[in-house]
Amino acid sequence: MAKKVEVKDLLEAGVHFGHLTRKWNPNMAPYIYMERNGIHVINLYKTVAKLDEANEALKKIAASGRKILFVATKKQAKDIVAEKVANVNMPYITERWPGGMLTNFVTIRKAVKKMASIDRMKKDGTFLTLSKKERLQVDRLRAKLEKNLGSISEMTRLPGAIFIVDTMREHIAVKEAQKLNIPIFAMVDTNSDPRDIDFLIPSNDDASKSIEIIMQQVTNAVAEGLAERKSEKQAEKEGAQEAPAAAKEAPAKEVKKKVVVEETPAAEETAVVEEAAVAAEPVSEAAATVEETPAKEEKPKKAEKAKADDLTKIEGIGPKAAEALVSAGLETYVKLAQADADNMKEILTKASSRMAHLDPTSWAKQAQMAADEKWDELKEWQDKVKGGVE
């Protein structure tokens, strides 16, 4: 497990420096420690607590297999974010934010596919059949697409979450994520509005050292989630390989027990009746355990399966919404598929007023596909609709 950041480390990186007092947002008051020389100072103890909370949520999203989109277009952040995020193989935007990146994702995917088609043209020789002017135009188009969308070429569906550096600058990204109910993680300075953010990290979003230390912690959490997912898949694969071997060994054990039972009458001819009775007792116990064992093993497996359903795979359900639904007893895809949309809306509103805007009308449909294990069909449906809203 990665080492947790301490207040001293954040202090040295200048994470506590906010903006001028006249530029502050009053909603950031709970996260401000004091004012010094006309500048607000951020409470780093709250920063550490919020950072741990955000890291835990990011770890769960990464472990579920969903992508996390990182957005940082300001000069002092773009290189740091590109370097750190590339290490965990997540998509990122460090040039300008393409309008409709999330709300018009189908069109963005077409642009990404255009890059792939140009690459195929160069491989199969079609590119050489074009005139010199056409080749130059295609090369320029390819370079432009690579610059703006190259980092999201592997993102085939809407992300499970979005991480933003400077919400004031990336306000369009915030609005699009809100519209599609995508959880928002962000570094929030004293001049920003924290009410729009699901998981905020109060911090200096202008200094490169501050951005670097926060991004290091965040990407470490994502890396842990990915490693956890990999180990789970490996364990499942090993379990699947061991199952046939266990099935072959089971009949052999039963035969041995039968042999013991059959030998007992023969022993009675030459032994005392009392000894035969004593010898018969362990045989009956062994037979009983052989018969009882499968019944005992089946129950925990069913319980594990009921707890294993990850509701965040349903488009529109974030970590907090999933937690609220599980607490209300809708912990499996089957139960969610049978639930009423109005009932789910009521559960979310009671859990938090910030989730009152969520639209659960399509969740039952998605949950039914997930319950039937039609993952390809679910993914195709989610790619076509916008954020799970038909």
C-alpha cells in the first residue's frame, strides 16, 4: 500500500496557499484556516482527510474496471498530469477541452476512429495513391486529432469518473459531467465553488509542486485499484482451473468411503461385536461429513455472489449512489432490475439532497442486462445513449 501523505509534505509543497481574500468564494469558508497578508490559507488537515476520501473512491472505481478521465489544460499542470496519468494507463485531456466531449461522446468517438482509419490507409498503401496536396491535408488532420484526442483513443465509453485540476478554468467539463451524473473529483482552490464537486480536495491548483504532490497521491490510489482488479482476475482464473481437478478427486474419495463400509461386515465375522460397533461409528461420521460438506459450501458461495455485484457498472450510478442503494437493500443487479424508478429516486433523495437530480429511469433496464450477463449488449447500449439517459 502506498504511503499516505502527511501535512508536513503538503506544507512544503505549498498546497496551503489560496487566492487573495477579495477573490474568494464564500462556500470555501469551511476549508480556510486563516488569512495572512491578504491571502487565504487552506486548512491542510481537512485537505488530508478529503484526499484520503477521494483516493478511496478512485481506488474502487479503478478496481471496478471503469476509466477515470483526467482534465488539466493550464500550462503548469498539463505536463505533470500527462506524465503521472500515462503511468496508470488512464485517459487525459491536457490541450483544450473539446466541447461536447461527454455530452456528445458519439461524435468524439467518430473523430478517434478517423485517426485509426488514416493509420490503416498508411499501412495498406492507400495513402500513397493520394495526391501530394491531399496527403498533406490528411497528415495535418491526423496531427491535429492526435494532439487533441490521442490520449483518449482507448476510452471506448463514457468514463466512470472525471478528475479536474482548476474547476474555474474547466467549468464546461464540470457542467457536462453534472448533466450525465458522472462523479467529479477535483483540486479546489479558495476562488472555486465546492458545491459542484462530489469529491473535492481543497488545495492550491496554481503551483506546479502542489499539483504534482496531489496527482502523485491520486495516481497511486488508481494504481492500487488496478492491481487489486488484476489480482482478483488471477484468483478467479486459478479457481476455475482448480474446480475441474476438485471434481475429479471427489468421486475417488467417495469410493474409498464405500470400501470401508463394505469391509465392515467381513471384519464382524472374526471380531467381537463390541469392536465392530466401535469401528462402525467413525465410518458413519465420515459418511455424514461427506454428505454434509457440499451443502455447507454452497451457502457462502451464494452469499458472496449477492455481495459481489458492482452497481457502479450501471451508467449514472456513482459510488455514493451505489452505497445508498445497497443500504436500502438493492445490492444486486436482480433486485435493481425489479425496483421501481420512483422508489429509487426517493431512496437517493433521502440519502443526500445532492443526488436528487439523478435520473434512475434506465437503471432497471441496465441492471437486467447485467443480471443476464449480457455485458457486450450493455456496453453497446451505454455507448449509444448519453450517460444512461434515453
